Amino acid sequence: METTNLKIRTDKLIKEEAEEIFSELGIDMTAAINMFLKETVRVHGMPFEQILDKPNKTTKSAIGEGRKKMNAPSSPRYSSIDSLKIALDK
């Protein structure tokens, strides 16, 4: 199989920490990067889950409650931040 060079830039500390972990696993950086690339090709995407911060159950509930209150016909409307502050001070 024909090979090619891959030149990347990364944070020095991250590289050093990764090298320590790979060493414990018995592989070097080249093997680890090749494993990552092969798995990327195999799964046709990132070989690990990409997760955005998701609200927990309590936060989801609070968001839902806030949306219901906001859309309720009896929900107070404020024309400015100042009018909201006045209402909150009462």
C-alpha cells in the first residue's frame, strides 16, 4: 500500500498527554491517527459521538413551562426592559 505524509498542528500539551495514553495502550501517535482515519472511513463520519450540550430533565421542564407561560393569552406583555423591571419591583 502506498503511503503519504500527514502534517498537522496541535497543542503541545495535548500531544504529550495523548502520547502518554497511546504509549500505555502500546501504540504510537502514527498508529493512533491511522486508527482514527480508518474508523472515519469505515463509519463514513466521525468515529465518536459529537454531542452538543443538552439541557437536563429539570432544565427541559423549566424551558417548557416558560414557553407555555410566554404563549398564554393572559401572559403579561412588556414594551421595554424598564417596564418589566417596574413590574418586578412591585
